Amino acid sequence: MSSENPTFDAIVLAGGRGSRMGGVDKPALTVGRRSMIGIAVEAVRRAGLIVTVGPTRHQLNSRVLQTQESPAGSGPVAAVAAGLRALRESVADVVVILAADLPLVDANSVDSLLAASLSSSAGATFVRDETGRTQYLFGVWDRSKLVATLARVDALANRSMRSIVPDDYAVLDLSEVSGDCDTVEDLHRARARRAAADCIPPALTIHQARTRIQERLAPVAPRGVPPLEAHGTVLAEPMIATRPLPYVDISAMDGYAVSGDGPWTVRGDIAYAGTSGLAAVAQGHAVRIATGAHVPAGATSVVRDEFVELDSSGKLRLSPNVTQQDDTRRRGEDWHAGAELAPVGTSVSPAVMSVALSAEVAELTVRGPVRAQIVLSGNEIRAIGPLEAGQTRDALGPILPLYLHACGITVVDTVYLPDSPTAFEDLLTTSTAADLTIVVGATGGGAADQLRTALVHADAETVIGRILVRPGGSQITAVLPSGRVVLGLPGNPLAAIGTLLLVAPTVVEALTDSTSSAPRVGNLTNPEAVCSPTARIVPVMRDGTGWRADTAVRTAHLLHLIDHEALAVVPAEVSSTEPVELLPIVR
């Protein structure tokens, strides 16, 4: 190490239980989609040796030593002593002690603290955070002085860190270090600061948004299913034949299995499809055979009925002017065992299922179908019963599964969420079998629009915050730490359906790792009527060989989708010759 950064070891205290958070494993909580224990270990990565004190954490790098204070949970001083024992073979004079609940600490913070300790003869140097609080669990210690102090302590258990702090300690002000996360509110503030630092573009073009979804969403875990249960899924592994087709030589036509050149003596037995065990055909003999029947041993070819005739002596001969040809389907002629019949990313259609059965494939490894939870937010939404003043009939929730099915999504749950301060946070932290939560409404910035704030508090990664399109610009695509995707749609029905058809297929492709299909395109017959500085989604109807866009559209209902075949994605400043993408409408 340079003189600016002395050689040091590091002790990361990671055994604390969040008693003020209901007893959770606090170091395992995430900020910016990284666990706080992972953040702390990364911050001290330049240490010669690193030891964590607390429960064993298998996700840590094997370079990191792990130990546990005894008894477990007996406080920070006992944990420091356990960490020093794990470092007893080290010769470093300096040790950094860092608690795993300071999520905004990084390697630069540690370097600054180390540099400050060089200019001081104090036994320890601590950080003073942005709140003015001295963080005794983030400091650089003179190792020998710390060991001597601990040797004078009678009982290590349940002592505060302040009890072993030397009188001559120094303090470094680091405003970028926030306070520790002791409460849910602390955690939410840390996550909000991290989210603000992510610098997500405020709005993306449609192409940018789709690309970002493909890049940021991880595929769901693959699973094995029988072929007849795989419809609508996507192959996560190639479909490999386990048996050749045909499995044996079979007849492609009704006719005769013959041996050698004619004429042939016809035997009295017949080879039917599905039978086996017929006697071998001797040279100069023939046996009647049906289409699909196993060609008996000894036969050199199959001759179809229309190419042969019986002569007056009862011998079978080729008809005049007919050249002998073979109508045998040979073993493995269509595919051999081990042949790849469909690549990764193929959607499992009825044809794929049929081929799997033909190839004796007992199980397909697939992803999907994507399972979705629909969430309709707002006290004004009413599904059943008479409407009261200010209420709105739920005209979207009951039909949304039909549109989702067309996108390759299966609905497993529907939730009506009231407007309340914690409703969305409770929703996002409650486990579900769904891969995708689709929220209708609450994507804007109004008083009741809590989704964006709840996503920050849940430590979600916001993949898409807004898209440059009308209607539907106020949409959200985010990923929770669990991997569940959240798709936020505008509350107006037409905007919701347009947004869904615009981005849901891309979400499905990303989650199933499927092959993207080419978009359907067409030409508008009235592009000048819908030309705009911003991309638009508008209903269109066939107009000769082109498509005519609706020019006056209301988004509060789906009236404009009746008798329409598609929504057109009209680019900004569309030209008269520019084709537009067409999003087919469920009819």
C-alpha cells in the first residue's frame, strides 16, 4: 500500500438483528438491489484480510473469512473481539471496523478515513455522518491499542462500542455517509438516495424502452414439463430426439415387400402397421405390406401396388414400362436419436408438442407461460353492485386477461387495491406466485399515485420511468429484489391497453428468453392527420391496401377499438411513406 493508504485488515460486523424492523436479518436487506453486507464487503475490498462476524453467508466470496461471536448476538464489542481472533495471523497494524448497516459507504469513504488516520496519532479515527453523528461502527483503529483495550475488559458480552473508544480518538466529517439503517424509515431514505443516484433517463423512446427491458429483465427459472402441458411456454433447452423416426424401416405405401429382382412368389401372410415378428422374406419372394408396417427382414425394397401386377402363373411382376423403385422409409430418415428438433427460444406450439411426441421426448425444459397478478388501484373503482356518486365501473379488469393471454401471459390473481398510504408497499412486499405484477393506475404523480414511491421503498430497479408516446407515456417497468417484474399501466382504459400491447410482448420475451418476432407493419392512408412531435398510439381500420387512423380518440373507454383490427404505433413526425408498426387487437 502507498503511504496514503496503509496496509489494513477489515472487520465487518454483520450479526445485528433489526429489532426496530421486526427482527429481520438487517445486513441481508438490500439498497440499490445489493445486500448491505455485500456493500460493506465491497467497501473494504482493498483490505489484506476481510472477516465478517455474524451468521454464515454462503453468497460471500471465498476470500472473505467468516466467524461468529459467542454467544451469538452478544453485541458489537464481543463481535470485534471475535473478528480480531480470526485475524490473529495478520501483521497489519491497522484494522477498519465497519457495520453492515451503512449502505452508502463505499471504497472511497474507506480510503478517506484511512488517509485521515495517517495524520493523527489517535488510537482510532471515526466518521461523522451527514447528520453530525459520530459513527463508532465505522472507524480505523490502531490494532495494538485495540487489542490492549479488549484485554482489560472483564466481560465482552453486551457492551456498547462507545465503552472501548479511546479518549484520544479523531473524527472525519464525511457528508456522503448517511446514518445507519435502524428503522424502516431509515431504509426507505437510503433506498431513495440510491435510486436518485441511478440517473435513469426521465423518458425513453419506444425503441430505447424495449431495448432496456430486454437488457435488464432476467429470464424466469426453467422447469421441466410433459409435452402436452407445455403449450404457450418457450424452450429453455433445445428439444432433442430420444428416438429416431422412423424407429424401424417401414413401408411408405401399400404394396409388397420384395427380396431381389422380380418376378416374385407372393407369400400368404400380410405385414400390417403396428405388427412385428413376421418371418424373413426369402430371395425371390414377396409379402403383402400396408402403409406404415415394419418392413420384414430380408426385404430389399417396397414396391407400391400401382407398379406391379400378377401374371397368369400367379407370380408378381413389375408392370410394363415401370422401373423398380423403393418405397421404404428407412430408420432415422426423418431424424436420428440426439438430433436437435427445435432450438432454445422456440415457442411451444401444437406442432412442437406433436414433434416431441413423435420423438418420444418425455419432458421439455421450458420457461413460462409468464404468470401475472392484476392490480386495479383506486377507491373509485367498483367491480360489482350499483355505482355511487364518484365511483367508476371496472370496465378493464374483467377483460384484461384476454389481452394478456394474447401476449403470452396467464393471470393467476386479481387484486383491487384501495388508496391508502401503505397499500402499494404492502402489495410489493407480499410474496406471490406471479412473475409479473400489472398495476392499472397510480403511475402518475398525483396525491393518490403511490406506486413510484412504493417501488423506491421496496428497493426496486426502475427500468422504464416514462416513454415518449401518447397516450401511455406515464408507464412503469420495474424489477423487485425478488425478481418479480412490475408493469405500471395508465388508468384510462385505452391508454392501458395501448401501453400493454406496446411493451408486454417485450417483457414476455425477456422473461422467457424467447426469440423476438418481426413486428407487423403497414402504411397509413392519412398520416398527416395524426402527425405529431411525439409518437402516438392510435386505433386504425383497413383502408384499401393501407390503414386509416382514427383522428379523434377518447381514452376513457374502449369504444374506439370496436371494429378495429389494430393499434398503430405512429412515430414522431411520421412521413407519408413511412410504414408504422401495427399492434393486433384481441377480437
